[in-house]
Amino acid sequence: MSEDEKIRIAVLASGSGTNLEAIARAAESGEIPVEIVLVISDNPDAYALVRAKNHGIPTTCFLLTDFENRGAFDRAIAEALSAAGVELVVLAGYMKLVGGEILSRFKNRIMNIHPALLPSFPGTHAVRDALEYGVKVSGVTVHFVDEGLDTGPIILQEAVPVYEDDDEESLHQRIHEVEYRLYPLAIKLFAQGRLRIEGRKVRIVQDANNMR
């Protein structure tokens, strides 16, 4: 990939879209060589859609209740991604498991970010679960998406300390600060062709030529 070449990415989001905001700003500043060509949500009230429109990014919303079954829902999303020429799908607070149709069309081209050091504390309440367990260290994981719940190959991780007086809000805030830096970095590595999946492991190569 030349220095001026950008890959086309789409973001799937269900909520406030703070990671979308971080990615959009990194893209606009030239920090990461990507163009966000589409934001998809399953929630018409998601603030992520507002953020996308503020950045001039096309949006669409798919409601599960508008489809006869989950397969048709996932197929519609997959078709929208393909029609937009998407090369990488980025999940940013997307609150559904990615369906088989999307996984098959975008194999090893879907990323997610999780507010814990996987494989510990998967699922939607990772910060709360970590605090209740009494860990001294939590963190952030960026991983490729597979058929499981937060089980795909890990791209990047960074630890975040847990303090004695932490509650869910304070720990989540420090985790967010790492997320906003780590997710754009993982996307940049993908865009540069520097990620190689070897079984459960993701190897980061020095340059794309080393992929061969």
C-alpha cells in the first residue's frame, strides 16, 4: 500500500460511539490511512449515528424487528458492507454477536475492542465483572472477531491498573483513554498490511513485504 492509499472501513455501533469518534478523528488527521465509508447501527437512537453525520460519514440503521429472522438481518448488513466496498469492519460498542453471513464474507477482516484483558471477563459487563472479582489489573484488548463471544485472535493488549477506590465509572474512564489510542493503532497496522494470523496468534510484522 502506498503512503497515500487508504483502505475503506465501516463501523458497527449500537451506543454513544466514543470509539467511533476517536477513529474518525485519527482518520481525518491522517494518523491512520483509512476512510470510514459507512456507519451501521442496530439502534436508531444511537448517538454514534449523530457522531457519524457530524463527520460527514454515511449511515444506515437495521432493526432486527424489520426482518423475518436473524439470518436475513445479518445478510442485509453483509450486503450493505459489500456494496460500500468495505475492506475492514470495525465493531465499536456493537451489542450483537456478528452473524455467520458477515463472518464468512469478511473472514479475518472484522475487529472488536473489549474493556478487559481477554480471555478474562468476556461479555457485556467486563468492567463490573473485573471489579467484583477483585483484580488488581484490568485492561484493553483489540481482537479479530470469530464465531464466539470475545474469543478471536488477539491483536493488541494493554494493562490498566485497578485502584483501591475505583468504581465502575472511574475504571471505565481510564480504560476508555487506552481504547481511544489502542484501537486506531490496531486499525493502522491492518491498513499497512502488518497483521498476520497464525492460529491463535496475531504476528505484527515490520512491513507488509514480510507477510510473504
